[in-house]
Amino acid sequence: MSDNEIFKRLSIDEMSWLSEAACRKEEVVEADLFFATRLIFAREAIRICENCPVQEKCLDYVLKVPHNEDHYGVMGATTRIERKKLR
């Protein structure tokens, strides 16, 4: 399931936090940074998330996604493996 498909499931009110996300700001180098397949490359994305004003909302959101639909990548300052442990 793509990010767009997952986000379509949310109402506009539930997505209002997304515009505040650090990963959506122009200063972030590349979106691919958040979808690195190796932790060493994901660390920069995690650092950005840790300083994000909506990190908790992002993590709450991604933890509501069924595990089998959870996409890889960094969300809410966690990797998919870390989120699996939190569920």
C-alpha cells in the first residue's frame, strides 16, 4: 500500500498535523531519506523526526496502520522493525 493510499483513509481533520511535519518541509534534503533500507542511512531521518513538532501524532498514526499494511521507512522517529515491537 502506498503512502497516498494510506493517507486517503484519513479524514481531513485527522491529517491536519501532516502539514506541520518536518519531513514535509522544503529544508529536508530528499524524501528518499525516510525510506532508506539500511539503518545507517535512516539515522538522519530519525534525527529529523525526533525534532519534529508532530512526531507523536505521526507515531500514533503509523501505529494504527495494520502491521501487514505498514510501509517500510521512518515514521514517528521509528523504523518498521521498531514499530513492530511497539504494537
